[in-house]
Amino acid sequence: MVEKFRRAFTNITAKSHCADKNQLGVIKSSALHELPVILMLLEVTANAGQKIGTLIDLASDTNYITHRAARRLNLCSEKITLVVHGVGGMAMKVKTKRYLLRVRVKTPTGTERAHQLVCYGLDEIANVHRAIRPEQLKKFFPETSLEDLTRPKHIELLISHHEGRLAPQRVKVIGDLVLWEGPLGKTVGGAHPNLFEEVDMAAHTSKTHFARSMRTTAVKYQELTETQEFKAETKNTVAGREFLDWWRWDSIGAACEPKCGGCRCGNCQPGGKEMTLSEERELEIIRKGLTYVKADAHSSEPHWDTKYPWIEDPVSLPDNRSAVEATFLRTEKQLKKEPEWRVAYGAQVHEMVERGAAKKLTKDIIANWKGPVWYVSHLVAPNSHSVTTPVRLVWNSSQKFKGISMNDLLLKEPDVLNPIRAVLLRFRRGVHAALSDIKKMYNSVWLEDLEMHLHRLLWRDTEDGEIEEYAITRDNIGDRPAGCIAQLAMRETAMLPMFAHLEEERRILEEDSYVDDVLTSHNDLEKLDENTKKVEEILKAGGFFLKPWIQSGQSRRQEHESGKPGALSDRVLILPNQMREGDNKALGVGYLVENDKLYPMTSINFSKRKKKMRVGQNLLEEEVRGKTPSPLTRRQLLSQVASLYDPIGLVTPAKQKGAILVRKAFQEASGSLTRDTWDKPLSEKLREEAIQVFKEYIRLSQITFHRSLTPGNWIRKPWGVTFSDGSDQSYGAVVYLRWETTQGIEVRLVESKAKLTPLDQKGEPVKAETCGVVFAVRLRRYIEKHSRMEIEQWLHLLDSQTVLAAIQRDSYGYQTFFANRVGEIQKSTSADDWWWIPGDLNVADILTRGAAPEDFQENSVWQNGPEFLKQPVEQWPKKSAKEVAAYAKEGIDRLQRKSFSAALTRSQVKNNKGGVSAGPSSPVTAQEAHNANHEEIAGTLLRMRKTAWVIKGRKLAQKIVDNCVTCRKARARKCQQIMSDLPPERITPARPFEYTTVDLFGPYEVKDETPVGARPALKELYLFLDQLGNSGIENEATKHGTEWSWKFHPADSPHRNGTAEAAVRTVKRALHNLGGDGCFTWSEFQTFLYMASNLANERPIDARTQSQEDCVDYISLNSLLLGRAGPRGDLGSFEFEGYPYKRLRAIQTEVDQFWRKWSQLAGPNLYIRSKWHTAHRNVAVGDVIWLADQNALRGQYKLARVISVNTDKKGIVRDVHVRTFPSYPVPTVKPDKKEKSKKLKIPATVLHRDVRRIIVLLPAEEQEKSHQD
């Protein structure tokens, strides 16, 4: 039996004999010979450099690896149980391990990259009893080296067709023998009569292979980890979600190229960014422009050269020397006012020349260059956060000349930076940490000659000297793709084949870097030192050089730099608030190296800005009250609050306190928000609150936090604990790691996140609580994805029983808001991980109301979590969802029995028959219950039953609610009416301008050399209107045979004006969106309006087909008004000799913006929209109505009574006349008999309104019915 199985799963030809010895077989009769198969065997290199004998089996759909090889490679693994369910409840279980393997594969560019495989463990895959020697294969493929033809003698890995991108392609075919080549290398497969190889396929006889093969045909298939419980039958939807998550993980490496634009595998280079297809194409173009050279004319050291990704030929760039020279002279004039800045500025120019980042161009070089030339201007940029370069040169490659700049011709760079939160999270992961930054990273990649001459600059040391030309020879930070080029060059250096064995160091450069900063951590100090040395070695091979490393517990950079000539102590230039020599920061967060602590870098400064830098010193706490501006504006408040930079949420409660104050400041502003609101003063109360917040921000810089999330004496994996909460002001979540150490339980604050609660949630705290829970889930996902820490268990704690119960239910039963969020929670976490705790123990409550710096001390609850976290988990004051539900049900039942019994006892009035009756006071009781809070029917009925049990109480409550005028106002809706027919002037043929609509909008600010005040302008307008009366216009029109008539629509009814109003509104919105008030003179603004009206009249109103030209032409308003045949009405551009080009360009820019805005707004109006066809009640004479007056003050209701209605020919009321009365004092004492005869006359006003601008409160028929009752 064993021999049968061995021969069934081997590549040796099977020999069988027919029962009839005289009968020839089909193969023998056809003179064919069945040859043994030569399998595709080769050696694959693991990411750490080890060799693995591999079989490529394109007929398999699962990758396998032997347990022995996995142990040798030290692979990450997890124990799993494969469960194949059969009919009748039968199930087969197979226990194995699942491994994650990374191998090296070749890319089309000749480099190598890491590829990740998910493999299942087997005891044995294949046994090679007889192997083919490479010399035998060399005879068939002489051009292939013996190394590529070497076949392994031990098979430890099987790669299936699941890894489609690794499948080899045919290179050469000799009969049935094929030479294959793919990303893994070259191999030979097929068959040949002179070649024989004996291989037993042991993998096909394993239970693991059988279980994996049956997963698509079985009744049900499961893969359970060792922490999951196996059940023969399950209906839990969580298992399905986990299986889908596993399946997504299993598909790593099987995606197509280019990727779909949303790759979330975490291994895509560079940095695992999620890119679109266009961004991936742009990244590939930039990558192809990079060239790695050992030595050339640029440098004798290894480095990278680059070609810029031009989207247009740079030959089109004009000669902009005159414009750049003017900019240089302005910069020189500014530097003259600051001699210290000029010295530091000039020193940087010479330093660039000394290290080869720029070179001086001789007259011969300038004369002999025949290619395009472009000059780049440079500006002053002070940077107080830099210790080495407080004044920097900033290159302005976006400066336009004749409407074009160099950046306009360059490809936009994709975002390849790692998330700053993720870099800081991994920096805090290990017990020991190190950080450094790359010297002049954006001057490390060399430019080609073409790009060099497109980066010319002007400089001279003295004002009397001649302006000389220089050229930038390296990647320039002001260019659009410069950042991506530098990042890509650094990461491509790490991917060079010579560093393939340095897996950890390559990962540090790929994932633990941000711009030019490199931050890493490790639990082993010796391993950290080794990693930092290897990182320097890798970077040096690419032409990048690191500054001395700073390690936790010491400041090695200071020791190195203090002995250098020209060290920081020799500098003369000191900027306000400049970092001191001993200060360090990690991506904007302060870092105390000796203590290994982090602190927020906060400051309050109201001084003026110069080059985006505050010129005054930061305020001390005792100076805040005296130097805070009075009055304080919202702009100043927001500027100081937004200066608090906290990317990892160490002081989120303090940040939320400032955010809540900013929102209160804008809520205080009365009326609609305008641009002037920013500069209006705050009230004294809010100013006092702001001063207290400013003082707290200054004290925040004295609070320190643990840099390391891992204590030095931990003994087991940590637990992740999240707290979440929400209120009407804010919601958020915070994450802690609970470690078990040799000295007990230790808790470390990881990260927090909070956000202001939207004002339109109408006071629903459950929504804020749900959003806080979503934040907790997202923080967990982020930590699991980026921290590279193995969390043993997660616990999510909250104090909302409602949200806890919602998580246990299926999300499809909720409204959209809750369904989306509950679905996200259930997808990312297990419902069993959520627990309820009392509100006073929920540390996340501090996120919803803000806190002072004293609440963040090292021994505070915020940093160390609640005290119960240090106790055994069995003693925590937490409850599961089932316990909360049982307790709540018991309490509700007890309360209902008590309340019902008490209410029934008080209200029972037994008659002779022993029943319960309602006395005549029932309507009074219902009215009192409703007037208490004007609630709906259920609320009114509940208040009634607190007093007495009223028979047919629901019906009575409904009547009271329906007749309440206050409730009608709260539920009020404007009247609606069926759409009327179009007016005659809209549907009857008419000549142009026979019917004209007039509408006004504005005002717009213009500037002029001779400004005119408002009073003289209004006086002149009134005089003109007084002289020009209606009668004069009508008489003038009568002379020319024109009949003149006016038709006024009801006030506040723009919809009555039809499409004319819609067209004017569209133009008005387009003009308002430009925001260009005050930038034009009167003549320029008039030109702008003429061109805007011309564009507006170009909208198509009909289309006609040109059969001969096979095209469609359209008819516009200009076609009718101007009587032209061509469709083009826009002049495109205009030129006026003698008028400044800059002003003409400004007008043209505004016209272009108007066209974009107007086309977006007017386009949807060209579609036919549905009409409203539902008939509604006609407004009648005597109705008491509420005027929907948009100019009414808040809380003021203008009531009126309808005195007449105007109907159309179909009898439908379209507009009405109403009589309204102003507020008038009403006497509260009885008048004398003499005064009774006098009638009090109250002045009234009759208004003409459209029915859609009124709200009927009491119809006339209800008033008559109430009088009859």
C-alpha cells in the first residue's frame, strides 16, 4: 500500500499492463513514450539571505513550507485549526501552523525588493531521490550560467499559482524542455528523453493539503486560531468577518500591478502609502529618472543622479533674468537692514559652493550652453526651531514670469512621506531610542546638465560688486518633485542588493523616517547601536550623511559638535525664541534626552510677524495678563490656540479646552458670520477665559511624559485598554498599555484623540458617545498597524449602556448615522471586548470638558490610568452587556410597578359600580400637563398619569396637542401650492426686450484715485431719481410708440420671477465666490462685469444639428441679441497698449474664475427638473397666519390675519393680502365707564404676500368650530 501511494505521487512514469497480453496499449500503439516530468525547482533567497529549496507548482493554490525550514528561518507563526464541515454535521479538524515568509524578488529595473508569502506548515513537501546536474542542462541552454541551472537537493518551500506575480515566463523551448525565468530566477521544467529526475511529492498526501483543497467544495470551511473555540455549527457573523479579514491577509502579494490605488497591505513601497493609479504612475516616472552611479564627473563617491519629470518641454520657458534680478535686489535691500542676517545668508551661499551644491558659472560656460535657461529666485526664511541654520535660503521655483513658472512644467510629486503619528509611535515602542537627521538631504541628489542650467541663481557679496551667476547642481527643495526624489533615492539606496541582508536597517529607512529625520527604538541597546551603524553605512552608499546620533539617556550630538570649529557657540546670529544648544525635538515634540521624556513645545506670543516669525520673545506666565491685547479678537485667539502642536495626543484635554473656547467665541458673534467677524472684539468674560487658557498653555511645557511605551522590566505581552466618552461639547478616546513587570502592573499612556461635537446634533449625547467609541476603534487599528507591538488582549471600556447594547446588535437595524458607525465598530472589534464602567471611573471624561496642566502630572490619572487598571482584571468594576441588560431590566420593572401602583392609588375614584371615572377636570389636567413643557402626545399623557388616571387619555392628549398654538408654531411649515401655469410673457412670442426683468445685487467695493464718500454719492443718486420720474419715462417711451407698464411681484417672493431670478442668482453667487472686492478700479470692474455678462449670455438655450459637418451647434442668448451666426462669444483675452500687463492679467484671472464658478452653478440648471403636482388647501379669508419674514429678529413672530385672496383662472390662491398689527400695550386694569365708550384704535398694516411665504396657524373653519363648541 505504501508503494502504491509513493508511485501515485511521484514524477516517475507509471507502468501498467493490460489483462489481455496480446492487446497493445494506446500509447505503445501510437509509438509514443511517456517521459518523467522535470519539476520547476530552484533556490529562493529569504529576506535575511538564507537559501531555500523551492518547488513552483502552478497547479496548487496554497503555499507550503516545512516546519523545519520555518524554525531555521525564525518565521513568525500562529497555531491554527483547519475545519472542513461535511453533510450531517460531520467535521474534520487538522492542526497546523501558518507562517509569514519574506523572500527577495527581482524588479524590472534590476533591483531587488521584498515579497511576502503566507505559507501553511507541512512536515515534508518533496523528496529528491535523483537530481539533474547543472552540466546536463548546460548542453541544452549554453547561454545560461551553471549557477542559474543548479537545482536544489532538498525541497522546503512550495510556491503556488496564488502568487501570480511570481509566475515565471518561457524564455527558450527545446522540444518539451522549457527554460523559465521570473522574479525568483531561472529554472527548467518539462520533459526530455535524456534527462531523468526522481521526486516524491509528499505534500499531496498530507491532511493539510487535503483540508485546503476541500475548502471550496465543502459545506463549510473554517480556520481557527488557538484562541478560538471550535464548534461544529455556528451562526455568529463575527466568524464570517474574521474569515474575510484572514482572506484579505492571505491575498498579500497576489494583487495585480499597478495596484488598484487603495492598497492596504502595508508593504507597498515607499512607506506603505495608499496611492491612486495616477500617483503610482507618477512615482514610477520619478523612479525611472533616478540613476545610481559609483563615480562620475559630479563626484567620486557613490551617489544618485536624477532627471526631472517634465510634463512639457522646458524649451518653452522664457528668459526670466530681469524678473529674478529685481527679486534679488529687493532681497538684498531687506538684508541690508539686518547685517547679522546678511552675514548668515551669504555664508550659506558660499557653503553651498564649497560642498558642491552650487557652482559659479564662468562666461565660457554661459556662452557655450545652447539649451534652455531659467533663473530661480531665493528669499530669506528665518527658522527659530533650527539650531544650525537659523536663516535659510528658500528657492521660489513657483515664481511666474509672463504667466508661467518652472513648477508649472514639472510633474506633481505623490505623497511618499510616512505618517508622522506612526513614526512617533514606533519611536516610542522600544526601551531605548535613537534619532538623527540627514545633512542637507535635499542637496544630496545630483542634477543633470539640463536641470542645472534651469536652476541658475544670482548673487554678489557686496552692493558695489557685479551680480554673478551660479547654478544649483543638486536637487532643489523649492521644486515640485524635489521631496519625492530625495525620499525615493534614500529608500532605493536601502533596496540595493548589497544591503539585502540588512532587513531591520532597511525597514528603519523605509518606515521610521520622516523627511530628513530618522527615529528608531529597540529593547536591546546593543542591537540599537548595531542598527544605527548599519543605517549610516547604507545612507553613505547613496550619498547621504547623518548627523551624530542622539540616544536616550545621552546627547552624543552635542559632544561631537562642541569640538568642531565654527560650532554653535561661535555663532553671532541669535533669533528670538531660538532653540538652545541643549534642546532637542522629535518631529515637533520636545525631547529631554537625559531623562528620556517627551514634553509639548507650547508658547504664547502676540508680537508682530516678520517673515512668518514672531519678532518678540515668548510670554512668561506672569506677563500674559498685561500683554494680552485688549480688545482680543477671534483671529488672535485662534492663532494662539492653534499653535499648540500635539500630534500624538499627550495633552488633548488641554487642546480641547482651547477649541471649546474658540467655538464659544464664534457663537457669541451675533448675526451671520462675515469676514469682519474675525477682527471683532470678544466680550470681557471670554477674554478672561482666554487669559486663563493662555497661562495654562505656558505651564504645559513643564509637563513631561514617558517616551518609551515599554517598561524595562516587563515579563509578558501588554494589554491594550481604551476609554471613550462623549458629551454635548466634545467626544474622544484614549489608549493605554497595561504591562506586567517584575515590580507589578505598570500602565503607559499611548495616544488620545478628541473632536468637537457638532452643534446640529440637537443635544443627543448618544451620538457623541458613539463617535467616541469609533475613535477608540480607530486608535486600536492604528496601533495594531503601525506600532509593530504584539498586543496580547484588547479591552474597550465605556460608560454608556445604550452604546454598549447597540454594539451587540446587527448594524442594519439602525438609521444611517448609527448603522455606519456601529458597522465599523463590529467590523474592527469583537463584541466581547466591550465593557461598561461607571462614569466617574472613565478617564476619557476629561477629554469632553478639557483640563488644566495640573491634571497631567506624572502621577496623575491621565498619565497612569485609573487605579483599578493595576488590580487583577477580575476585580475591575466592569460589567458585560448581558449583566448591564439584566440589571437595567430589573430596575425598569421595579420602577414601572412602583410608579403605576402609586399613580393608580392616588387617582382612583370609585363609583357605585366600583369603576374608575374621569371627572370634569380631565381637560384641565391634560392642558396643565401639556403646558408644562409642550411635549408630544406620549409626554403629555405621561404627565397626566402622574396626577390622575384619565380614561381615553391618549385621545384627549392628542386633541390638546393638536389645538396648541405654541406647538403649531414649533411644527410650522410654510404653505405649499400646486404649480401654476407659466405667465403669458413666458410662453407667448415676443421681440427682444419686450418683457424685461430688473433685479439688483451687490454692493461691490472698487478703488479709485479720487474716492467719493457715501454721503455725496447717495445725495447725487437721490437728486437724479427725483428729476427722473415714472411719468417722464412713460412720456419718452410714448413718443416712440412704446406702451409702458409695470408689474410688481409680492415682496420676498423671488420664485415668482421665474428663470430670470434664477439666472441673476447664479451670476450673483459666482461673483460672490470670487471674493475680489476692492481689488479693481471702477473702469476695471466695469470691464470685468461686461465680460462676465457676455459669458453668462453664452449659455445654450437650444441646439441644432449640422448634418454636413457632422457636429452639433448651440443657440445662445448672444445669438439672438447680437444677431451673429458664430457660436463663440468670449473674446478669450484682450490687450490694451499702454495699460499695465499686471492689471490686465488680474482682470483676466477674475474672468477665468467667474467662468469656472458660473459654469458649475449654471450647468445643473440646464436640466429639466420635476415639478410639484400635489394640490393643497387654499388659504382662506379669516385665517390666522404667521409671516415668514426673513428680516424678523430672532424669537419674534409676526402674526396676521388674511383679509383678501387672489386666485388664478383655475381658482387656486397664489397670493394674499394680510393685516398685521405691531406690538401694542394692553391695559391690565378695568377701564372707567367713561372710557368704555371710547374705542381704542390700533394702527394696522396691510401687506401683499405670496402663499409660500406664510404659515397658517389657525384656519378659519377651526375658529368657527371652536366658537360653536
